[in-house]
Amino acid sequence: MTYKSVKGTRDLLPADTSAWLHVEHVIRTVMEEFRYGEIRTPVFEETAVFARGIGEETDIVGKEMYTFEDKGGSSLTLRPEMTAPVIRSFIQHSMGEQTQLNKLYYIGPMFRQERPQAGRFRQFHQFGFESIGQDNPACDAEIIAMAAEIFRRLGIHFTLKINSVGDPVCRPRYREALQEFLRDVHDELSPDSQRRTETNPMRVLDSKNTRDRELTADAPVIIDYLTDECREHFERTLAYLDELGISYEVDPRLVRGLDYYTKTAFEFVSTDLGSQDALGGGGRYDGLVEQLGGKPTPAVGFAAGIERMLIVMEKNGYDFPASEPAVYIVGMDDESRQWAFMKAMELRRAGIPTEIDYAARSVKAQMREANKLGARFVVLAGDSEMQDAAAQVKDMREGTQESVEFDRLASYFSGLGIHKDNTETR
């Protein structure tokens, strides 16, 4: 019997992971520039963390979570998203008492038992960031700007859609008006939207059902119901985006899929993803910390799926850095092969990516392998080179060749600017 990966999951092979590592490197670089610190939480939590944080009436809690009972009888859930675990950790470790603003980011796997489709898996990967502790609209704009900067550096073209979903003061008035509208068309709505009309009416506006969208085209919009505080917060957030030169579309129908959002809600979309066009999104969730047992604390965040980003990058012909050795050492006989093994270790310790032959192949076969791997330099050593203690170094890009003493090889390549990330200084 042969085994295969579980439906909705996949293996990432070395040919794949080089692209993933590049994306993660760009994310971490931007996070460092914005002074966000990485947080890592367990892949499973008490089920209540998600039921309370995300909301009982969401699709995630109602249909998609991987929930199980452990041997002690506790209900545990593989994390379907990261904001609730981050806030749980924030509360547990009293992070709000240590600093007024906690700026955190994460990269990792999430789990949802949804129907697999393009760019969506049952084990998928997200990166995201949370700014916890301040209600300043500048924090909303900073979160959006960071996401936009990451997409820009990865060559991803996007449209930013933004809205305000109000707060507990103005949302009840809007909810009542929206429910009154939806009840008039209740019988024509999809079964999911009929249910949500009573439990979570704003989610009806997020329906992908074509008929639902036609029936709600003239539905009330929450912007008309915002309090002065929510309206001012939204306008100041937009003003910051204008100052930063970040284009956006105000979309009155935009709501987030999770219950904890307040005020700012936004989404990045890409036409390169087809009808399921969302790259990622986020918004403000000022009530979540208190909802999970902490002190009232404002917060805003963002998350995006890495698989979906890679689809867009590949469609756009993004030039991913190749994972290739900077140096390939060719040994011509037993003595030089032994020397090649030891010299490769020396170069690697100096931060120079190096490969050698382990199959005792011919010089011609080794040269073919070096070319196939994309090595920039080939170091050739045979009987005469061993006697002279100097190797022939061939530049595979320029086609030139020169003799370099054995004990100078590491400094020679370092002097050319060969770095651990397999790039050269410009």
C-alpha cells in the first residue's frame, strides 16, 4: 500500500521552498523595518478561544474548524486563524502592562476543513501583523501600508477596498435597518443568507451568491449610520492613506468574515486570482481583548494567505532568486576529491554556498552538474593543482579562468561579495 498526503494538504519540495523562503524573507525584512516583533503560538488552542473570539455564527466556527477532544476530555481546535491566539497570548503574558503599544507579526500554518480550490488548502499558510494598544487611525494606516509594501516588493498588483463597519454604538441601529430590508426579500435569498438575516445580517452583504448580491444591491449601507466618532476615525484613516499615496476604493458592502471587527475593515484583492480574488484583509477589533477576558484594549491587524500570493507572483512571472551554489569544486582523482571535501567545508564556514561531487564522476560529468545547478564558479583541482597548491577557478558567467592558491580561495570569493543568501553585492 502506498500513502499520499491528506486531501487539501500538500508537500512543499525543495524546488518549491526556495520561493517560500524568499517571500518569508521579504515579510521579515519589512517587519523589521517597521519594528514589529515575531510571535509564535501553538498550532492548537482551547476551542473556546475561537468560538468566543471569531463568533459562533461564522462559517469558520460553524463548519470549518478541526476540533477534537484530547485524552483529558478538553475540546481543542487546530488554529483556523491567528488573531484570537495572539490576543490570548497578549492577555496571558500581560503584554499590555509592559508597553503601551505591542506590534507583533506571525508566519505559520492554519487549518480549515473547507472545500479545496485554487490557492485554498485545508492546511494553508498565513502571515499577518497586529498593532495592539492604541486607537489612533495612524495605526490603521500603518497596518495597511505594511501590507501594501510587502505586496509591492513581491511584484503583486492589488486593489485596496476599505470600509467602516462601525462599533457597538452605531452597529445595532444599522443591523435593525438591514434586517428590515432583508426580511422583505427573505424568501428569495440563499439558505445561508436566510439564516444570517437573523444571526449575522452584515454577512449577507458578503455573500458570493449572484442572486443574493442582486437582491441586496439597494440595501442600506453602514456608512450612513456611523457615529461621529466612527466617521471621524474612518476619515482620518483615509487621510493618512492619501498622504502616503496609497490608492483605495471605499466599498460600502465590504464586511469582514469574523465577528470581532469594529470601525476600519479593508481587503486587498487581485484580478489574477479569478472570482475568489481576495489576497488578504483585516481591520480594527477594539473589543476582542475584552471579549477574551482581558482589559478593554484597542487593536488593528491584517492577514494574508501565502499560497494565494505565490499564485499571483507566478502568473506575473516573478523572478524568484534561484537556490544554487556559488561554487562547485571539481576533484579529478582520489586525492583532489578528498581535498575538495575539506575545502568545501572551509568555504561553507566562510558563508559561501558550495557543492561537490559525491559519486566520483568524470570531470566532464561534474562540469555538466555544476552547469545544471547554476554554479557561478567552478574550482578545478587535479594532480598538477595539488602539487602547486593552487586551483583553477572558472567564472561560468564570464567564461574566464585564473589560478588561485588553495589558502586564498575563501578570501578570493569573499572579496567578490559572495554572501550566504547566494547573492553578490552590487
